[in-house]
Amino acid sequence: MEANRVVVVTGGASGIGLGVVRLFARKGHPVAMLDLQDEALERESAALQSEGARVLARRVDVSDRDDVETAYSAIRSELGPIAIVVANAGISEGVRFLDVDQPTWQRMIDINLTGVFHTVQAALPDMVAAKWGRVITISSHAAQSGASDRAHYSAAKGGVIGLTRALAREFAADGITVNTIPPSVVATPMAEQGVAAGTFPPLDVIAQHIPIPRPGTPEDIAAACEYLASDGASYVTGQVLAVNGGMFIG
Ligand SMILES: NC(=O)c1ccc[n+]([C@@H]2O[C@H](COP(=O)([O-])OP(=O)(O)OC[C@H]3O[C@@H](n4cnc5c(N)ncnc54)[C@H](O)[C@@H]3O)[C@@H](O)[C@H]2O)c1
């Protein structure tokens, strides 16, 4: 893969997103890491820059279109046109369905689904102009098999899968592929917070129910992103690539 292609990763300061940022940055790509966490953005971008990587860190709320557009203008002027987008930013929380009030529902949709809409739609003109692009969304096992106390999360992630498939068809003739990765259990701060809150079982307990008996790592997901972003994956679009140790096979 050409190493000069500009990569945007949302939620790039933690967990899966940080794993994706590190992989592409260390392979020589200019990478923009967008997130809400100022301190982590600063720390992680400085660490990669000290290794010689070309990394731009910006505070962005993906549910805010103006924020996304402003960051993209900076990315275009400092790094160049956007070629690869990994729409990964998201939140998760355990709430019984009967307790999901309208603001709770709306916030989940705004970040986990509308955030992907903003992130991807605002980048696509660069890819259409280049006649080459890669869009990778991070959805979830919860959209494939459901998750108790996560109906709002499951619905938003189901929307991400539908959006991914529709865009794959709409932009196929433009040299742009659009695929989604639905992780099951990945050891990240999000998963650890769920365990601490008692809304997610301990990871070593869940691991006993995974055919490959360990939680996934951000590196597992990043490796799949690298494949989907490669020239070798130019005939792969609209796919749900489950990187999950066999937890869900469908
Ligand atoms: N960890 C898992 O087991 C698992 C399983 C299935 C799906 N996922 C999905 O993977 C993605 C990454 O999750 P993770 O486990 O790395 O979580 P994480 O909490 O470690 O990282 C998510 C990052 O997204 C950022 N973020 C949240 N809201 C944002 C917003 N509005 N704008 C910009 N950035 C925002 C957070 O600040 C954080 O840095 C999420 O979409 C999540 O739903 C994770």
C-alpha cells in the first residue's frame, strides 16, 4: 500500500482507535487522530512523533459536524487529501431498555451512528476526486447477535452496518471500498469500564466462551484495518469482517 495516503481515525486516543493509529503511523502514513480526550491525544501523538511518525492530533466531537469539518480542513492543509477513514469513535453503556429515556437514546445515536455519518460523508469528496478511497467503520457484535441492556447501542451499531453496506454500493464505481469490522470483546478502556461498572463480565470469564479463548486486542482489529485499506483488498466491499476469535460466526 502506498504509505503516503492520509488516514483519519476517530476515537484515536484510546483502545482500538489508538491501535489503528499506531499501526498506520508506524507504516509511514500521515495519520490524523481525532478524539475528545485532550491529554491522551497530546501524549499519544507526541510519543508517535518522537518515533518520527507524521501524526496530527485534534480534539473533535464526532457528533458535531462543524467540529469534523474544521478538523478536516486542518488535515487537508497540513497532511493532504483524506484517503482512508476509520470511523471508530463510540461510547457504550449498559442501561435496561425500559430505563432508556429519550436523551439517552439520542446521545447514543448522535455519537455512534450520526458520528459515523459526519466522519465519512465529510471525507468522501476527497476519495471521489482521487478515484480511490477506503472507508472502514467499527460496528459491533451487539448488532449481530443483540446485547441485553444495550438495545440503544445495538440499534446504533446496526445502523452503522446498514450505512456501510449502502455506501459500498453507492461508491463502488468510484474506486472506494466501504467495509465494517464488528468486534466482540476487545481489551480496551471501554471494556474495562464496563467490567468496573458491573455491566460487562470480567474479560477472563468471557474468554472461556470464545473459540479462540482470549479477548481481542487493538492490534487484532488494526491488522484487519490494514488489510481492508490495502490495494489487495480492492475487490472487497460491503463486507462485515468479524474479527472476534470465532465468538460470533455468521
Ligand atoms: N472494546 C470492545 O470490546 C468493543 C466491542 C465491540 C465494539 N467496540 C467498538 O469499538 C470502538 C472503539 O472502542 P474501544 O473499545 O476502543 O473504546 P475506548 O473507550 O477505549 O475508545 C473510544 C474512544 O472514542 C472516543 N470518543 C467517544 N465519544 C467521542 C466523540 N463524540 N467524538 C470523538 N471521540 C469520541 C473516546 O474518547 C475514546 O478515546 C467503539 O465504536 C466501540 O463501540 C468495542
